[in-house]
Amino acid sequence: MKKLLNTVLTIGLLGPIAIFAAENAVSESSVLGVDSVHIRSLAASCAACHGTDGKAAAESGAAVLAGMDKNQLSTKLMAFKNGIANATVMHRHAKGLTQEEINGLAEYFSAQPATAAPVLKSQKLRADHAH
């Protein structure tokens, strides 16, 4: 009976610790994974220049990130971050990223299908404001 009581107490005390450790291990590994909200949010901020999911329009002049080799993208982002690569604004964006975020972004964009960049069509705007 005493052995059973000790086992129950041990499990009762260690159970929450094990659950806490397991939850933290999962959240730590998924925080900067491709499917993490944080990485997807960072990737979405790249869309202004690089297009949705890294599929930049050819006319934009921005690099197509979708399908890019993750090591190549990670190296390029680190070069921007460290001021080695010249850029108009990328050095400012990359400077605020951690190594883990850079790796997460490289993983995210490399996982996107490399499809042809969309061709943007000209639009005529009406000046008469008629409805």
C-alpha cells in the first residue's frame, strides 16, 4: 500500500511538470516553424514587395522568394542583416530579424510552390467619378 501511495504521489507531483515540459517543448518548436503564426505574419509583411507567398510580379523588380533554396535565402537575409549585401530597404528589414526568424522565413518561402509570377495588367481609372 505504501509503495502504491508513493507511486500515486510521484505521478501526481511529476504529472503536471511533465505536462508543462511537453507543452513548452511543443510550443518552442512550433513558435518559429513554417506553420507558426509568427513566421506567417513576418512572411505576410514581405508581400508588399515580394508578393503573396513570395510570388513577386515580374514588373515589380523584387526577388521571387517562392521556391528559393532555403540556404540561399537564409544566407542572403544574413548578408542584408550584417550590411554585407547592398539594398534599398532589405538591410533595414533584416536587421530586426533574429537568426531563428531568418531560418523560419527561409523554410517558409522555400516550401512555397515556385510558380510563374503573375503579370499585372494596366487599369484605366475613370476621372468622372460616375457610378
